Amino acid sequence: MTKEGVCTENSAFYHFYVLDLLRDILNLFKSYDIEYSQDWDSMIAKMKAFGDQLLKPNNTMPTIGDTYHSIYPVNLFQKYNDSTYLFNSSLGKKGTKPIYVDKVYKNSGYAFFKEKLTQIDSSNYSNRTYLSFINTNLSKVHKHNDFLSLTFSSNNEDLIIDAGHISYEKNKLTNYIRSTFAHSGITINNRNFNFKEISLDQITISDHEIKDDYSFVQGSFEVNEMTSLLRSILFFGVNTVLIYDKLITREKVESFSQIFNLGNNFDKLEQVSDNEVLLYFKKNNLKITQINHSKQLKYELFKRDYKKGNLEGIRANGYGKVLDGSLLKFNNDVEKNQLINELSYITLLSVQNSRFIEAEINIKNNLNEIIVTERGNIIKKLKK
């Protein structure tokens, strides 16, 4: 357990599993009047608070690490008989509204951002926009190759996902589900990273900031002594997310790729301009704008049929169960023999549905910084 109350087993499911074990042990001590450290009470409170933060607005778990996909909500109020969580467990109908919505666990490697409660009423509580970010390697237990990976949902629909958990069998399918390509992060030269070879010192959340207008997190991954990956995320609280991905390397580069595994309701993709694609889902459209790739936008869309042996885009649906899915990969290819030290993506995600209009966010891509403005006012500068 970290000092922030986060289970080190790299999984949403196992966080609650370990929390329940600790509570059982503590209740056993109390039943037999055995003295115990008061730090246990504080740690259990922190663990419950982290569990509340990681749950999606509909109270289901994001498929982080070895977490099975489930449509069933977790009711923390009933589970722990704790009125602190009545508001979220009742979908905003009862209890006291929490003070903080967004949270970054810097030392543990997690961030959870949710649409502000002031912008939605209780009838649409579960439809709030949600983003999770993970960049950690606290242990090798239940770990996936999900460095710098995010999940994203809105209107009670998953848009960008991690593939989830399928089994502990040592086979091709399990290996893929745990791979870099089954998560929504970035990679160099189509490399599948091996978390068993990555130390905690190579992974960090290097910066974060929670403001009224936005929430910000930045993570870095030192792949080796020659290569580093950096991901910065600006979440604007409603329907817009800015992602700045950067590669710094002295290696020979053939490609630098962004990977987005798409939710199960994805239908089709349409390229609407030189640097924009529009993804159609059942309840939302998701526009992806590659701001610094105005010409020759390169991407691949994989829509796979597992029965035909194709794995790209599949996701787990419980123990040993597979759902066909879709994977969108943007490729920043490098010409042969061209020496490159830095490559980047400046990516804007915009959700479109009946609740949202186009956000008034503008991005200015300068030589040394990215300037983000809203309605003409500068709200954030990102150093390149």
C-alpha cells in the first residue's frame, strides 16, 4: 500500500479486494479486543477514497490492470456503510456533494478527472465525462504494459478503453491483452514494452495541477538511457481533452505511434479534414484533431475478428471471453536514414452529443510552447 492509500497490485479490482481483506482483519481485531495501530483506520479511509475516485460516473470500474470488464456498479455506500459515499452511490440524488472531483495520485501513478458536478443535474449524473490516466509500476503483480495509458468515457459510453483482463493463462491471447497495443498509450518503433524489465524509477508523474477551468497531469516514461516518452493531458471538465505526446530519443526511429483502443459501441470512422477524423459511436461522436499534423495524416484502423486469428482491437469480456473491437493507431513515420531526436503529437479530443456544443478551446502551436486559450483568454501554457 502506498502512503496515498493505493494498492500496489496495479488493478482497480484488486484495490477493492485488498481493501476488503484489511477491513476483515481490522474487524477481527476489534472483535477480540486486540490492539492495533490507528494508522490502519487512516489507511482504510484513504483506500476507500481512492476507490471512490477511480469509479466511473456510473460507478463501474475502469478496466485497469487485471480488472474484468463489468456492467455492474459498485455501491460504496452499501458496501462499507459509509455516508461519505452516499452522494456518488446514489448518483447524486442523496447525501452531500463532495468538495473535490478531480484527483492526481502523484506518487502512486494515477489521475482521475470527471465532469464538474455544477454542470450537470442528478438525472444525468452517470453521463458525466470521465478520464483515467495511469503511469505506474508499483509492483509486477497484476500489471499490464499500460504506461501512459488513458481511458475516456462520456454520456454513459466508453470511447477510449484498455482491453481489460481475460485470464492468467500463459498463451497468445493473454499476452496480447497485457501488451502495449491493448492499451491506449504511445510507443516507439511498434515496441511492446515489458513491465518486468521496467523499474519504478523509470516511471513518474512529473507534474499536475487542478484548477477551476481545467485539470492537468503529466507523466514520463524513461524507456531506456536513450529514449523517453512524455504524455501531458489537459482535461477541460466537460467534453474536451488536449493530449501532448512527445518522444525524445537517440535511437534510430522508424515510427512514433499513438494507440487508441475504442469502446465496444464504435461504429465507423470518417476523415473530415486533412488533420481530423470523426469517430461515430452509439451515443456520441468523438472528433480527434491532430493539430501538428496538418498534412498527410497517417493512421490505421483495425476492426478485428478474433475467430479469424486477428488480435488488434480485441478486448476481454470476462474470464476467457473475447469481444471483437477496434483499434485506431496514428503513425508518425520517419523516412529511411533520417535522423530524428524529437517527435510529437498535439491531439485534441472533442466529444459531441446532445448535451455538448463545440468547446471554445483554441490551441496555438508555437516553437517552444503550446498556448491554450478559451474565449480568447490564456488558461494554460505547455512547454515543449
